[in-house]
Amino acid sequence: MGLLYLITGRAWFSAVNVLALWLLIVLVSNAKYHSLREPFVCADFEYFSDAVRFPRLYLPFFGIGKAIGLALLFVVYLACGLYFEPVGADARVVASSALLCGLALLWLGSRKPLQATFDASLDLVRWGLAASLWTYFFAARRPVSLAQLNSPFAEDQARPMIDVTLADLVSVQSESFFDARRLWPGIRPQVLGHFDTLRSEARAQGRLQVAAWGANTVRTEFAFLTGIKVDQLGVHRFNPYRHLARQGVASIALALKRQGYRTVCVHPYAGSFYGRDKVLPALGFDEFIDVRSFTEQQKAGPFIGDCAVADKITELLDAPGRTQPLFIHAITMENHGPLHLETVEAADLTQWFDRPLPDGLRDLAPYVRHLSNADRMLGQLRGHFLARGTPTGLCFFGDHVPILPDVYGVLGAPDGDTEYFIWSNTAPTGSPLADLGVEQLAKAFVDQLAPA
């Protein structure tokens, strides 16, 4: 407040501005907790700019009407405050004194830093929101020893293997995918028919403990690519792409490059989102393909469809003149919320449901529609891989469960686990269920497909 008072010379104007900003943070924190079961953390401040750049991904969860109303009130307040409140006679002296006192208090408080658990809900209860944000802000700026992160790929010093045939490897991180049939029995089994077939032929399959609930895909993404457990990341667990991943952390992509692979990441959305256009090359990808390589005609709803991603994968695998084995990591986008903005024709519901949808389950319809497209994508990939003469491995998993608060209010919230399988076109065979943490999955994938 002291800084704003020093700039404007208006005491009431400055005080109300600070309170209004704090009110906004509290409202956003409440909205986030309602959707994601996690309060506002320091890493979330960058989402304010993302909400302007990608409004569909954020504003509907806060409330579009609420956002517009608050913006209009703020503009009116700015105009009235600057017009009606005169500049104080001793504003500079008082503001400078307040600013210096505030800085002195912050300095005294920082002499004995709080010991964070980085369980956001627990730290919020212990210290309150302001102290949690302040502590996390400084924690994010402390240097991290990459050698102490214990990535299983850090010690892998493999070199090109010239005497064996290396399989092409494809991993698909499916947006908001989990087997929703375990949430409500009214979903027809055939919605995930190809998924069931691939699981029955898989070398490994089961439930996957992921690093996110409802959103924050990059938490699961980073854990998969690097094999690093979330509890080793400290404050960086909330957004490992903000600082940590840009330092060149060991990853499956870097490990496979050392074996002679070409590494490609496909994500049909803006490459700048989460800074992936900078982060993924730092994690070892030779090429990053974003939404610019897709067309409007390839959308399935608001985003590029999963089947278009399958087409891109097969196009890369079948590229003429390719001499290197290929590792493709695909991050789908089709089933990204907010699902409550989408509508489904009543006549289409019988494709996916064998009984009427009860009250409160309306948002389940667009989700299951996209889920069935993810299943079609798997059918495309399986058919293409079986027709290839080259050994090809597929690792498929969901990044987190979807945001469906109304549905969970009726049926109860899922535990947050998703599903995974590891499959090969060379020896389709069944395997017993084996639950994994997402940080174990990439290493299991490589080990399953490694040459004998």
C-alpha cells in the first residue's frame, strides 16, 4: 500500500486498491479450491496473464459474469478514486514512512523463515494465505541441485546401439482421461472398447497415481518425462515448468537421444502455453509440434481432436527416408474443460449411455463423447502399428481426472488415479494389473521395450 500511496498520493484510493486486489486473490483461491481441491499458491500468479491470453481455459471456472462485473467495478472505482480524492498534502512523507516500515517488518520476518511443507492446504491452515504466498515466493527462487532429484534417467549413459533394431516408441498423455465407467455404470462398455482390447494385450497395465487432480497437466507431464517424484520438488511441484524444467533436467527424451533416437513432442495447442516451446527442447526434444501444424477442420469441439493427433503420429512414423528410431510424446487437448460450456444433442446420448442421465450429470455427456474419441484414437494407432513391419511400442495414460464438480456432487469424487498401459506390436500379450506412480511409468516403458 505504501508504494501505491507514494505513486498516487491518495490514501483511501491506495488502501481500497490493495484490499480489492486481496479480495480478488481470495475469490480466485476459493474458486480454485472448489474445482481442484487446492488453494491459490504463488505459482498461480502467472495464470492471471494466461487468463487474458487463454480466457476459455480459466474464466469459466471463476465465473465469466463475476469476472466481467469485477472488471467494470474496478474501472468505475479507478475513475472515481482519481477524480474525487485529492492528493494529500503530506502524501510523500507519510507514504515513504509507511513503505519503509513495511519493508522493515518484512526484513524482520524473513530473518527466521517459515518451514514449508509444500502441502498447500496444510500451510494455508498453519500460516494463512499471505504468509504462504510470501514463503513460496522465496522458496521458488532458491537454487536446486539437479543431481539430488534422483531421476532414473540421470545415470543412464547409454550410447547408440548399432547391432540391434530399436523399436519406435510412442507415449500418449491423454487429457483428462480415466475410465469413467468406474464412476457411473450407465456408461456403455463399448465407449472404451479399443482401450479394453489394448489393455488385454498389454505388457503392463493398471491404475496410475498421477501428480495432479483436475488440472495442472504439467505436473504429471514432468513426472512422466523425468521420473522424479513430486515430493522431491519442493515448491516446484506446483509448476515445474516455471523455473526447474528450463534448467535441463534428465529425462526419457535425453536418455533415448543418447541411444540414437530422434525425439519429437506433439501438442495441438499454443506452444507458448506453460512455456512448452522453451521447456520441451530443454528436456531433450529435437522437435516440438504445436497447434500451428493442425487445421480448424481437425477440431472436435473447441480443441484439436484426438484422432488428428493419431494422424500426426502416423505421419511422423511413416515419413520417407527416416533412418533414426523415433520417440514421440503426444499430449492431447480434446477433452480439456471447461466441459460445462459444451452441449450434446439428446438424440446422441444413447451412443454412450444405456440409461437416462440423472439430474446433475449433464456435464458427463460431453466428457464421455470426448472419451469415446480418445478410444477411436487408440483404435487408429493399434491398427496402424500392427500393420507396420517395424517394432513399435505404445505407452498410454491419463494426466488427471476431469473437472466435473456437479457430477461429483451426485456420484462422489474419484480418488484421482487414472489408467495406463504399455503395449507392443511385436508380442501382444495379457498381463496382470500393476499399479504405478506416474514417475515410474517412463522407465517401465523403456525397460519393457528394451532389446533383449
